[in-house]
Amino acid sequence: MLAKSALVYGLVLWAGGLIHLTFAAIPETRILDDRLVRLRMMAGMMKRYNPLAWTAIPVLTVSATYLALMKNMGFPEAAALTTLYTALALDFVHSFVYGPRAAKGDVKARRTAFNIARVEVPLVVALPLLLTMLM
């Protein structure tokens, strides 16, 4: 029961926050004409979101892995974990490599961060459905 609760907690905080940023908060910043204000707003949102996300990620990873192993991991569980681990790896590169460079105004890093997000977000959107197989 604890592992299932931890899975939901991690999924809601990390994936829910990422989905909100992607489909609501970030698009809304585009109404701002001043690029520097937009960058500061994004940096402020990420400064608040990242500690929550990076606290939830280990909880999500450990609980999902534990639940998959307890189910004698078959293809569905392996697919769920592969999707999770891939999304986490992309999020790590986005958050710690290209995101900070983009926040400083690096146009090439911004494009790369955007492209990473284009791959990461569909994986994250699929996670709730995939991870329910572990419950």
C-alpha cells in the first residue's frame, strides 16, 4: 500500500507539474512581449517547481521499480519502467544541461531544450496509464 501511495505521490507531483507547465504555464508566458521578462518568469517557475519535482522523482522511481519487481516483471511492467526511465533521463538533461543555458539566453540551448521536451512530454503523458499496470 505504501509503495502504491508513493507512486501516486511521485506521479502527481512530477508528471502533473510537468504537464501543467507544458500545456498551461509556459504557453501563457508567450503573451509577454518582453523576452527578458519571459525568461525571468520561466526561471522563477522552474525555481519553484524543480525542488518539488526532484523530490518526487526518487519516490516515483523507487516505488515504480519495487512494484514492477513484485509483479514478476513481464512486458507491460518493463514497458512502463522503460518509459519512466527514459522520461526521467530526458528530464535530467533538460533540467540540468540545456534548461539553465536556455534561461541565460542561449538560443541554441533553448532549441535543444525545446526538442528534448517534445520527446519527453508524450512519454510523461503516457505514464499514468502505463504505471496503473503496476498497481
